[in-house]
Amino acid sequence: MRTLTILFLLSLLSLIILLPGPAVAEPATVIPLEQAHSHNDYTRKRPLLDALDLGFCSVEADIFLVDGELLVAHDADKTSPDRTLRGMYLDPLLERVRKNGGRVYPGGPCVTLLIDIKDDAGKTYTALRDTLRDYEEMLTVFTDDATETRAVTVIISGNSPRDLIAAESPRLAGVDGRRGDLDNPSSPHLVPLVSMSWGDVFTWKGRGGMPAEEAALLRDMVAKAHVNSQRIRFWGTPAPAVVWPLLHDAGVDLLNADNLPALQKFLMERRGKTAGGV
């Protein structure tokens, strides 16, 4: 009897082992959000990856040139040799592009890598230019009169040496422009994006309705950028809950976010309303 019991238990155990386990849910498809910009992205727990997991199509990295290496940080005293532009952004982007058939998101739009130079413009850009050549297969190419859009578009902000960049053709980076590039239009093949501090342009701080004259100015600036085939972005804006709807409705191309899930939620809700005809 004891032997039969042991054999029965062994048979039952074998059956349990062979039974399929609980189904593992497939990860939800990420929907690329072209207006979503991860401000100071390198401060996230998982730089770049947190943004990509939520469908962001623009991320920002501040850089310093330290001992010949491009390091990512907001301040020079916060740099670390293990936080490089290559390791945090360029290498993982290239890996995804190769995996996904030439795009960061399979079949998706171009992704912007906004690189803010925090120290010497000429020296750091020269090092950056040489670094970008190693990633040319995925990078948008600019010439004086054309733009060949690829998986990732690099745009130089902060201390950008515009004259040095403009003198190169072809080049693997564009320039982040300022308000003067709207009033005196620059080539979108040199300046594909125009960014401004909100406080330098508007007095409205988010309380009450936006004054009519400032709302009209915002629409005018967006229109000027779009007529010239440029995108537009503002930083230092009022509270997101107040300003995101206004910027979205005005047609601003990139919405800055420090709270990434909140912006994803907002943009997905707007997509739902558009799809529903609301």
C-alpha cells in the first residue's frame, strides 16, 4: 500500500509539473507621443528608458566635456565618469533602432535628442560632432538646403556654436533656435526647433484666464514657426495642469514634462477625444 501511495504521489507531481503555468501578459503596445518631451531626462531613475516606456518622442540631456568624455549632468560638480552621453543615450537608442527595423519605436516617428551644452561651446560641440559620427546610421542628416530625417534627430541647445555648426554641411545636428529665429526666419535645415523661456515672452503665470493679447501672441508665434517648417517649445511654463491644454490647443509641438506619466495621460486623453470626434 505504501509503495502504491508513493507511486501515486509521484505521478501526481509529474502531472503538475507538465501543466502549463499561468499565462504571462504581453506588454502593452507603446503609443509614440510626438508632443511629449522629457525635460532634464537624465534626472529620472531610468534615464531615456522611463521616457521610451511611456512613448515619449523627445528627451533632453545636458552635457559637459570632462577629460575628453561627454558626461551627462546639470552641473559640472555633479558629473560622473559612468554617466556618459554614449552609455545613457546614444548606445541604447542605436540598439533599439537596429532591433526595430530602423526606428526607435517600430514603424514610429523620429525621436528628438535635445543636447544642451553646459560648458565651452566650441570644444564640447567638436567632441560631440566626432562622437555622433559613430551613430550616423540612425541620425538625421542636415545640409544647407535639405534634411534627411532618420530615426533620431539631434538638436543642440544651451551653448550652441551656431556659426561653427552652420559652416558644416552635411552635419548630424541642428540648432535649437530662439525668438529671433521667428521674427527673422532662419533655415529649418539649420534651426529645426525654436525654444523659449515662458517668462521671457509672457507675463501670464497661470492664474485666471490667459490675457487675450498674450493668447494671440502665442498663436502667432506657433504660426510663424510652422510656416517656416520649424517646431516650437517653451520651458519654465506655469503649472502643467493649466498650461498643457493651452499649449496643446495652440499647436505647440513639444510639451515639457517633469512628471512623465502625467503628460502621457494628458496626451492619451486628448488623442481619445480627437478619435471620438469630441
